[in-house]
Amino acid sequence: MIKQLFLSLGLLVVTHYSTAQIDSSLLRHKDADTVKTKLNMDALYSRPFLKINKVPVALGGYIEMNYQHLGTDGVSNGSELQFRRFSLFVASSVARRIKLMSEIEFENDPDEEAEGKSTEIEIEYAALDVEFHPLLNLRAGMVINPIGAFNQNHDGPKWEFTDRPLAMTQMLPATFSNMGAGLYGKRYHRHWMFGYECYLTGGLDNSIIDNDHNKTFLPEAKENTSRFVTSASGEPLLNGKLALRNTRIGELGISWMGDVYNQWQQDGVIIEHQRRCDVFDLDFNTTITKTKTTLVGEWAWIFVQVPPGYTQQYGTRQRGGYIDVVQPLLKRKMLGWEGAQINLALRAEYIDWNVGTFQATGGNIYDDLWSLMPAISFRPVPQTVLRLNYRYLQQRDIVGNPPSLTGGFILGLSSYF
């Protein structure tokens, strides 16, 4: 039913004739303001690039580093200096309406240090776009699945916070990219913008329930590099997103991805029942014109069919999200930078990895967390941000014992180049 709905919507979109003109510019000058984008689906191309004369290749990237001092229940590792990310963008206009975009990233994720896989160098994105019509374009290669907004619009310099949203990294697989192909398109009309994306890609596998976390954990699927050449279930992952933006109101995005995630047959023989995983996501962002306050939020729901032999430690339903509030305080010439800006911000986050009650007792299943992160940031130019955050986090185990408490300061610097 879900597949038919998305395919029907896609058919209606691509068959509707429009005289609107798409912005065919692939590259932006390195001094362009990259903080604001048209739609979240445009984020990959709304970056600063350096293009030299008539050379067909443009370069760009960003860097991200932190100092932090955090402690959990009074235990701390002390001062930590972290080189988080270094990303290199390479883009090319192959020919008229044929474009290539790629991103190569070095990432050091402190959340995965205990598993011995914190440092990674990988191709995060490499796709070729062939534009037929503003509402009908082909994209193929290593694409980022458009589940939610953050998965597409994740560059560090765009955010006032040193850490990525917890729900988008510890519940959803952040920057989840797969080999795949699909269609996308946009329509502009006065104050309205509409966009869609629909892809068939590689995807999830049995590691989402068979992992070292001992719970349903979708980010584990990122560790399976075979997803770039094959699908664990023998079926592609279907992923679609619709986005609507009004320049006076904001942007609303609705997305879904899902399909069978387990290997249910081998050599043509059925070895177990098919098990599905479906993810729904709702995202919204707006700026209040009078106060220039920016609101960014996202909420996701996950539904996983877990084998009957598994205990209730493995959740069949998950939910979580975040909301950011960013308030500009001062914008003027400071320390020689024209238009430098100081912002105050606050992020509120919540994750519930196991929604439901215990069958034996009827008591609530916990395994959840919530967090508040106030921040102050300084932007000498829009592409560079110096930010000071404070993390306050409470996390409960599956039976709801008194929560562990995490707190501390994080000072970070991130910039496009």
C-alpha cells in the first residue's frame, strides 16, 4: 500500500506539465552565503565551491574540530581534543544538464570508539544527475537516502551545535548513503516551492537487530559495506520524500523508506519469513521574520518486525527527534569582519528506542533519553562558526532504573573552505 501511494504521487508529479524554470547553476562562489538553502534537497549543491576559469571541476569542503570536557555520573575522561571531520567536495558540469557531485569524508566518531571503528575515510556521496525537465530528472550513483532533513542537510558549518542530533545519529543512520538510482524534481511558483525524490537503493540488513548494542539499532546498517553492491534481502530499499516550502511560512517535508531487511531466501529456497523495517519522518523549518528566530525540527517513527524468538529488549517501535531554536543577538562589523553575527541557540532532543509495555507485567518499557543543549555561537562570516555548547543528558535503561546523567562543555570550530 505504501509503495503504491508513493509511486502514484511520483507519477502525478512527473506527468504534470510545468513552465517553471529550474535553477541550473551547479556551483556557488566560495563567498556565497551557504547558511540558507532553497529546500533541504538542494543542500548538496548549496555549498561554497571554488571554480577556476573554464576548468570543468570545482572544489570545496569543510572541516570540524572540538574541545570537550564531559562526565557521566561523576566519571569523566577529562579534556578531549577531537578532530571530528574533514570533507572534500568535487563537482563537475560534464555537459549541459549533466552534473556530477561527490563528497569524500574523513570522520572520527567518538560514539564508536569503544567498538574500534571510530575513524573512517569513505566516499559519502558520488552521483550523476541528468536533467530532462524541472520535474523529471535522473540521479544515479552513491546517493544519500532522503529520510528526513538532517540526513541531507548535515554539514557542520550550517549548525550552531557541535554534535549532530542524537535521534538522527543514534536512532536513524545519519548520512545514510547507498548505491541506487531514482527520480527527483522541483517546481517553483511565486512564494511556493515543491520538490520530490524517489529512489531504489541498497539498504538495511539483519545487523539492525543482531548487533553489539543488544537492541534494535538502525545505525548499525552503515557498517555493512556490501550494501553498495548487493541487497541483503534481495530486494531494493524504496525511499521517497515530498517537500513543500512557502518563503513566508517555512518548509515541511514528509519522507518514508522501507522494505524487507533480512535474507529470507537462499539459492531460491525460503529459509525464514520476510521481516520489514519502515521509517517515517516529518521535518519542518522556518524563520520568524519579525525576530529573525529560526526553528528547525524533525521527528521520526520506526517500525521493525522482530523475530518471535527475540526478547522484548529488541524494540518493534521507536520514535524520536529534536527541535532547534536559534536567535540572532548581534550582527555588525566585529574584529574587522563585516556582518559578523552572534547567536543564542537551544536544542531539545528525545529518543525512545523501545515503545511499548512488557507483556509479562504490563509495565512501561523505557530505554530512552532526553537532552538539552544551550549554545552561543560567533560567525565572523556565514561559512565559519565558533560555538560553545553545554550538554545535559539523562538516559534510562530498559527497566527504568534511575537515569545516568551526562553533562559538560563543548567548544567547537567548523568552516567551509
